Amino acid sequence: MKLYNFPWGPYPRRLSLYLAEKGIADIERIEVEFPHQPDLWPKDFLRKLNPAHSLPVLDTGNGMLIGQSIAILEYLEERYPNPNMLGETSEERARTRELVAVFDEATSFFGLWARQGSSVNAGRHTPSAEAARVGAERFASKLRVGEAKFVGPFINGNRLTIADCVAMALIEFVDQFYGVPVPADCPKLSEWYLRLSDRETMQSLRYPQEMLDLAYGLPEQTQVFL
Ligand SMILES: N[C@@H](CCC(=O)N[C@@H](CS)C(=O)NCC(=O)O)C(=O)O
């Protein structure tokens, strides 16, 4: 199998965290760069891999390309069932999937905030203060759902699951790249984030400095404080 990934993007990061936690080392990793200037992106290469032009993409080695991170996580869970990162019972698996969906929605809404409001995206999208504000509010409301559903010590109880990988990839990215802290009314998520950040498998990433300089400080840039 081959995994096409992007070193610091929040969707590919779900897979990097998962593979590290799972201890999977026999999947070939191909790192693709997305430079700051979109005209330098490897568009033809991406188009061949995935009609969505997005990463991650898993080549399963038997003629199939999977172009959505959650589908890849679920597929790998079936191929590498140990340690179990989905859940033992139907209820536990349903709750893991529910939490994955909550943090996936939060990731999409965060994307709206960042796309429409961040200086790092200036020139790529027409900025809209109103759309940025809606994205920020919906992002925060999804985190609050995650807070309400949080079981502990991991998001879905005693087992670290794919929901922790999806949530960690998001919260780390918004904190470290955009300077957006976990909202004060999400203390469980905040404590979980600090605790998991210390895990050897979750060591922080290096972001391209030129982009970090533009991105960091999204609340100040958009005047939206959660
Ligand atoms: N829903 C997709 C989203 C993937 C995604 O948007 N990846 C970003 C990198 S973090 C990307 O490839 N963006 C380039 C583009 O959308 O053109 C997934 O879960 O895999």
C-alpha cells in the first residue's frame, strides 16, 4: 500500500497520527508539498490520484485509490485490527463514528473561517467577514458538542480511537498554525489536548515559516474571539 500525504495539513495529519499510534510501518509514505502559491501545486498529479484534488489518498495496492481520510482510517482499521482504534461493541463503535463526524464537521467550518478571513488565504478566495464569522461560530459550536460528548480519559473512553486522531489533527492545527485556542467553555477538550500533546506519537509539526507568519492570529485578523 502507498499513502500520499501532505506533511502538515489537518486531514493528512489524521493519518500520520493514526499510523504512529497504531505502529504501522509497512505502508509506503509519499509526501506531497502544497506550496503557498496555488499555481505551484502539483495539480495534474493530484487530479490523477483523486478527482477532489485533495490529500490524503491511499493506494490499497489492489487497484483501488481511496480519497477521503475517514474512509482510509476505517479501511486501515479493517486491515490492521490491533490495537483496536474503533471500539469493541456496536455502541462503542457508533460513538467513535459520531465523534469523528463531529470533529470532521468542526474541521469544515474552521476551513470556512480560515478561507474567508485569514491573511494566508488572501488572493485565493474573496474574503467575507460575514462568512468568516459564521464559520467561526459553527466551528465553536461543534467543539462544544465534542465537549458534551467527551468521555475521558480519551475522547471515547479508555481507548484511543480514530476520533482522537481526527480531533487532535484539528485542534493542534488551529492552535499552532492559526493561533486559535480551545474555547474556554471546553475544559475537557483543553485538558485532553495538553495531555495528548505530550505523547511521543503526537509531537508537534513544523509549519512553513512564511505561511505561519501570515496565518497566526486568525482571531485578531477577523475580530472573532471564541
Ligand atoms: N474531506 C477530505 C478533505 C481533504 C482535504 O481538503 N485535504 C487538503 C489538505 S489538508 C487538500 O488536499 N487541499 C487541496 C485542495 O482541496 O485543493 C478528507 O477528509 O480527506
